[in-house]
Amino acid sequence: MGDTVRNMMSWKLPALALAFAMWGGAQPSLAAPASSEPTLVLAEATAAAAPDGAIAPLPDAALPGAYCLGGLAASMAAVYAAGPSESLMLLSGAMHVPSGSAVMFIPLLSILGGGSCALAAAAQPAVSWAIEQSDNIAAQFAASADSWFAGRSDPLMYASAGADDASKDSAVPTVRALTEGETQSVGCVAGALAGFAGALATSPGEVAMLSSGATTIVSTTPILALGLLGTIVVSGCGIGTYAILPIQAFFGNFSSIGDSLFGGISQTGVMVGEATRRALASLGGGSTVMVADGAAAR
């Protein structure tokens, strides 16, 4: 019985999670257009929207969960393919060799699986927005490239286009602006990529060991990548998620902040200069008194 449980924990559960995640990840393409009416009971709504015998579409609220399961299953499959025991020692900093498959699976699921789940769920809105707007983004890029190359190859022809260019620009589809939630998701992706790139640019093996407190030397590149995923990449996602909105607000108000800052500095300089002139006049002018127009009266 014990061998059966350990065998199931070692490979059957990750395989089942991967199969469920692949089903969930395929569901957004089946989803019906969003309705303006509020949905109180998801089970009844999805059952009513699906024809008899068809798979019910996945609700939008379940998409982050599907991405979570996909990230979890992919990371767990990768760690078991690369070397679960060494990966666990790198991720946790442990020096104790796991005594069994179940003892090894549980902390791997907690550390790497949980981090991958959070990372994938946080990145879901950004990925969905990019997929939804991919055609518009490509059209905008093509229009910009056409305008740039046309201007570079024949400036006079490009300058004489006039209204034709304006009509072409108006025909190019616009890219939908990011919502706050999607912006935070972009911050997660940017933070994760920045953390990974920073680790690669310095010393990835040392970064992974320092991040987890591990003493084991990384033996293979896949294990190193998993170690960075479970530490630096997940942390970068969390930092980017929370930091991007205040950073965006700062740069959105940068000109106003700059005007206020330099205006305050300028006003302070004028006040200090006036006080200095008055102090020097009172010390060196005897009975001289400074009047408002700058003239001296005795």
C-alpha cells in the first residue's frame, strides 16, 4: 500500500494536474461573449449556455485558476524530469535527502508549484490582453513601419501624401488600453523577466543559492532554471505587480511634479536672495534702509 501511494504521488498526480490544466487552458476559446446582465450562479449560467452534450465554457473568473494549474503542472513535470531531489535541496536550502516520494513531492508542490501557480495566474490578464489585441497590435506596427520606410525612402513623396495618410491612419484599428488589472499583470511579467535577466547577467548559480540559502552546487542548467523560477522570478512578479501602478502614476504626472518642484525651488531662491540682501544692507549700510523699490533713503 505504501509503495502504491508513493508511486501515485511521484508521477500520477502531476500527470492528472497537467491534463486538467490543458483542458482548462483550452476553454477560453469556447467562452461566449460577456453579457451585460450580472451572473449570480455560474453553474446555472454555464449549463444554460452550453448545448446538450457539449462542454460548458469556462467562466472568465476561472481563467486565472486555469493558468495557475497550467503553470503548476508544467513546473512539476519539469522538476521531476530534471531531478526532484536536487531541485528541492536548491529551492529550500535543505541538506536533508528526502526519505520518500511523498516527502519530496509535498515541499516541491508547496515551493515551486505554489510559486508557479501564482506567477501564471498573475500573468493571465496580460497574456489574454495580448492575444485579444494581437491583430490590432500587428496592424499598428505595420502602419508605423510603412510610414517610417516611406518617409526614409522618399521624403517628398511622403510629405505630399497629405489627406491620404490621415485616412490610412484612421483606418488602422486601435489597440485597447490596458485596465488597471491588466497593467498590474504586465508589471508581474516585466518584474519576472527583469529578475531572470538580472540573474543571468550576474551569476545565476550564485543568485539561486543565495536566494534559497542552499549549499548544494547546481549540476545542470534545468535545475538552475527551476531554482531561479522558484525564487527570483516569482519575487520579481510580486514586486512588479504592486509597483507598476504607482510608477505609472508618477510618470503620468511627471511634468506637473517637475513644474511644482522647480517652481518651489525658484520661489525659495527668490526669498533667500531677498533675505540676504536685506541682511547685508542692515549690516553694512549704517543708517541705510532698503525700501520697496530698491532705492536707499537716509
